[in-house]
Amino acid sequence: MHPLAPISLILAAALTMPGCIIWDAYDQLELANKQLGEINANLAEIDGNLGQIDTKLATIDANLDTVDASLAEIKPMLAKIDEHLASLRKTINNIDSTIPFLKLSGDDEEEQDALEAGDEGETPVEIEGEPSLVPEELKGDEQSER
């Protein structure tokens, strides 16, 4: 018998055994490779979704630019209307002060007195609305006034 025969027989038996470290490592590498392939496919799908979101955000941004341009055109017109309404309000208050029983304006006496005195500053207008819509910095001012 040849002296290498027992060694080769032991080596062949060791390589074919199911608990061999080499086969376990090979199986783990195949599993890791398969999982990396799945992750790569998921990342490609996410990348496609992000591309669609980018396109939609660009469209929204363009629409907002259009709205901003429209608002810039409307702002001077609103300022003119505001001036006209302030003048009209002052006229109505003058009529109210001349003929008090008509009471055309809805102003209280303080507002009417301020307009008659010719205050050029804006009369503060209190707007009642949903309390949750009032900014936090204004909530503190309202509480200190009460």
C-alpha cells in the first residue's frame, strides 16, 4: 500500500462531510450575494421613485413661481383698494358723526373718534378666528392685553 493512500482517503472523507467549514463558508457567501442582489434591486426602485419625486417637486416649484408672479401683480391693486376703502370708511364715519341716528358704520366710538381726529396710522383691526391659527408670538401679546 502506498503511504499517501490513507492521507488522501481521510482528506476525501473530510471534504465530503456535511459539517465542513469550507462548505459552510461557501453557503454563507452565496446567501450574502443573493441578499446583496435583492438590496441592489430595492435601491434601484427607490432611486426611480426619488427621480419621480424630483420631477414633481420641480413642477410644484415652477407653479409656485407663477403664483408668486401673480401675487406680485395683485399686491399694488390691493394697496389701491385698501386706500380707497379707508377713504370710504372715513367718509361713512363722518356721515355717522354728522347724523348719529343713522349709524352707517359698524365702528365703535373709539374707532370713530380716531378716524375723526385724523389719525394717519392704521387703526388696529381685531380679527376673530380659530385660536390654533394664531402664531405663538402673537398669543403672548393677546394674553398680556387681557
